[in-house]
Amino acid sequence: MLIFDVLLSVAISFTITFLAIPVIITVAERKKLFDIPDERKVHQTPIPSLGGMGIFAGFMIACLLAVQFRTSPEFQYFLAASIVIFFLGLKDDILVLSPIKKFIGQVLAAFLIIYKGGIQIKSMHGFLGIYEVPEMFSLLLTYFTVIVIINSFNLIDGVDGLAGSLGLMATVVFGVYFLQAGHISYAVLSFSLAGSLVAFLIFNFQPAKIFMGDTGSMLIGLVNAILVIKFINVADVATSKVAISAAPALGFAILMIPLLDTLRVFGMRMIHRRSPFSPDRNHVHHLLLDKGVSHRNITFVLVAVNMLFIAGAYFLQGWGCTSLILGIITLFFAGIAALYYTRPKPRLFVAKSVKSKVGSQRMVPLTKDTILEQKN
């Protein structure tokens, strides 16, 4: 019966999302609700960006039908937080929200899952030799973790299929663990989102027919924030049915690509005295795009790398939480440094300015377009 709940959640979420996405594409095209290309985005034509509506519909209905709310009353607050994130993302996809308004909405969603849902980091589980932490620090750390994870999936959504594939991988891993550990409601939560993401990715792999937008990416982040904190709190207990001695390191490894890339980009922006939410082209997928890697291959490479780190963290858990996390961070930034070091640099040539005085010159990057212009 418990396995049936999980299978039911997958079937419902997949079916509803799969049926909803074509309708959303049609409505978005008729109403001209597109993600318009600009100098920062990688797609070349207007594409509907409301795929998150389909993901949300499948996920929400599956949870409502398959979660046992009598034994898991905290799930009503998880779904309430998901609704907050849904409307926050929907408004941003259609009208565009300021970073401060988006941040306030994310704090509200975090409040619901922390104070009402009981999702809280109460211990560092031995990381840097720290275990139990003061209540105030615990709350601040939990808020920080939830908001960073929400934004990490939002910001990693830069090429076709990437955010959905990383979210699918994470939810399947968490779902399998909770299923084995006997936490069926959390397994249902995981597989409900996984089923929706499988259906969405059918329409999102290059060439994408639709994007998930902030509605979908922030929902993935919220659900994974709930799952990773619950996973660490459950798996690190010696009496747990499936105990993992380095649970924080494994949880960190599962979300390492979006997490570390977001923290790295936030840090770079603040070093340059810019808002951490200001747009740029410094994400890991941008570095790979600059090397000529296709959207599909970027997704496969990053998911494969993430899975290797998950396997490494699981099989090397005897190294301890601190060593594993520091090792993951070191290897990630070594890889980023290699991408930066081998990043192709644009050649420059001197061109006359059309709008300025005759004889004035300016330096411009030499690209394929400029080469064609010079030939013509």
C-alpha cells in the first residue's frame, strides 16, 4: 500500500504535467507570453516561459492525493509554501518582480516550512567539529540554506534541460533514500516532483519548446531545500533504518552544482560591488557555452559530474563530513578555474565609429558576425 502511494504520485504528476504543457504552450503563444532573447540569454527566438505552471499542477495534485496528511501534518505547510512560491514565480515570469520583493516572498515560504513544518538545521553534524548550535544561529542558518537553495535552481536554469535534469536527479536520489528509510510521505514529495519534471523535460530538451521560468525553478529549489534538510536530520541518526555517517556531505554533494555555482557567482558579484541578484554570464553553463558545448551536452556533463560526486561522497563517507565537503568544494573550484583558464578570449580589431567624427576609432570584439560584416 505504501509503495502504491509512491507509484500513484509518479503516475499522477507525470500525466497531469504532460497533458498541461501543450495547452500552456498554445495559450502562451496566443497571448504573446514569451521569454524574449537579449544579450544575456542564450536562446535566439521568443519561447514561452510558463512551464512551471504545468510542473506545479502535476506536483500539487499528486501530493494532495498521495500524501497521508494524518501521519504527516507538516505537509500542509509545505504545500502552502509551494503555493507562495508558485504565485511569486508566476508574477515574476509575467510582470517581472524586483529582487527585494522576490526575496520577501522567499522568506515567507521559508517561514512556513521552518516554523510550521518543523524543517530546521539544529546541528552541524560534526562539520568543522561542530555539533549542536544555538537556536538563533540554527534559525539563521536554516533561512540562509533554504533561500540559497531556492535561488540556486533559479539561477542554474540557463540552458535547455539543465535545471530540470539536476532537479530530477536530486529528487530521485532523495526519494529512493526516504523510500528505503520508511519515510513514505517524503518519498511521495520527492517522486511527485520527479514525475512532473520527467514530463516537462520532454518539452524542454534542446530545442526547447517551453521554459520552466521562475515558477518552476523556485519550486524545485523549495522542495529540494525541504528534502535535503530532512535527509540530513534523518540519515545522520545512528538508529535510523538507513544511517549515513556523513549525511551532510552527501546532501551537499546531491545539490553541489547549483549550490556552489550560485555561491561562487554571488561572491563574484559582491566582490565587484554589485547586487548578488544582478544578471551576468559567469555561471558554469555560460563557461561551457563559451567553449562551444551544446545545451544537451552541458546538461549531460553537469549531471554526470554531479552523480560522480554523489557516488564519491557515499562510498567515501568514512573520510568524515568535514573532509568530504572541503574536498568537494576544492574539486569544484579547481574545475571552474580550469574552465576560466581555457576560456576563449575574443580577438579585438580597430573599427571606425559610425556615429562619431570621421577618423575616430574604437575597439570591438572580433566575432563571426563582425567577420561577415567586414567581408560584406
